[in-house]
Amino acid sequence: MESLKLDGLRPELKVIIRSYLIRLLDIHKENIVSVVMYGSATGKYFMIKKSDINLAVIFKDLRFQQLKSSLSAINSGIPKRITAPLFLSLSHIETSKDTFPIEFIEIKENNILVYGEDVFSGLNIDEANLKLFCKREIEGKLIRIRQAYLEIGLKKKGVEALMKESLNSLIPVFRALLRQKPQKPPVDKEQILIEFCNHYGLAKDVFIAILRDRMNDEKIKGEDTEVFFEKYLREIEKVS
């Protein structure tokens, strides 16, 4: 069995995931082809004990037994904010990469290989309908943001978290839309927002203020979150 490839990780992440990965590899051995880390844990906005750690585990063969035998190991990672990983088979990647282009592009272009083969760098993803996929994603997320606000609006709590979580889920979609430009889009979240807002004529200060906020005090840049939420919603509506 190959060694772990943790040199590209910050020290605190190495400590968190080493035993977790060893446990998974002890269970599945050579059936695991590759493990990659993706999402916020690969970038500068990752915060220990606050941000999720996302992993994709690629199997030669993936059936119910592999899921069942992993339950205890996966559960051990939840208190460390290691979310239940994406379990994928090589064949499933090939058959679903064009159905979920945004997700696979994001993993392909923003991951750290922590074990095994690099199965994503050579992945060819059909981008012919990418703009349609993105528009549909934005419209769907806008509906869910409005719905979530209706559920929590009177409580005066949770609006800040709603903006942060929804923006985090929109950034990969914004990045995918930037692929219409000749140059490759940036990976850094703040740069993605700057380029996207410049390209579509949006108020980038609104998005960047939400991205940078760390206080969890129901305020953004000193303003009540509800005031900021209205601005945020208005900007998203412009591209829906």
C-alpha cells in the first residue's frame, strides 16, 4: 500500500486527517485508488474547528459493503469537522462528470492529492452546456435562500450564517461561469468574486464583506445583517 501524501497540507490538517485516512485504508486497502482533499481546506479561508474538511475517496469497486464497513471510521471524523466524504468509483466518475460539470471541475482544479493516483487532472469534462447548468444552479439557490430567510427572519439569528453558507456554495458556480472568458479563472475565492462581479457588473464589496466576515455577531461590516441581506439578495437576482 502506498504512503500518504500530506506534504502539501498545513500542519494542523496533517494531524487531523492522518489517523482518519490510515483507518480508511486499513479497511479498504488496495480497493482505494485515490483520495483528494478539496474545498475550503485547500485554501487560505480555512479555519480550524469552523471550516469543513472535504475529501473524495475513489474506489476500484464501490458497493453497499464498502459503505457499511466505513461507517465507524466516517463517524470518528465528524467531531473533527471531516464531513462524510464523497465515495466515488472510477466508472461512476466517467458516467457522471458531464452530468455534474460544476462539481467535477471544482474538484479537478482545486484539490490536493493525499493518497494514490491523480485521477482528476486528466479528466475531460464537457463544458458545452455549462452556462445553462450555472444559471439553473443560481436560480435554484436563490429560491432556497429566500425560503431559508422566511424560516429564520423573525428570529433575527442565522441570517449571517445563511449569507456565508450560501455564498460559499455559489462561488464554484461563479467560477464556472468565468470559464466563458479566454483566461483560466482564479482559484482564490476573493479573486473569483472580484472577477465575477467586474464581469457581470455586480457590487463586489457586498460579496467580499460577507466572505471576509469572521465575527458571527449578526452584523456585516458593522451593519445589521438584515440590511446587508437585502443588498446580497439584490445582487444575486441580477444574475439569476
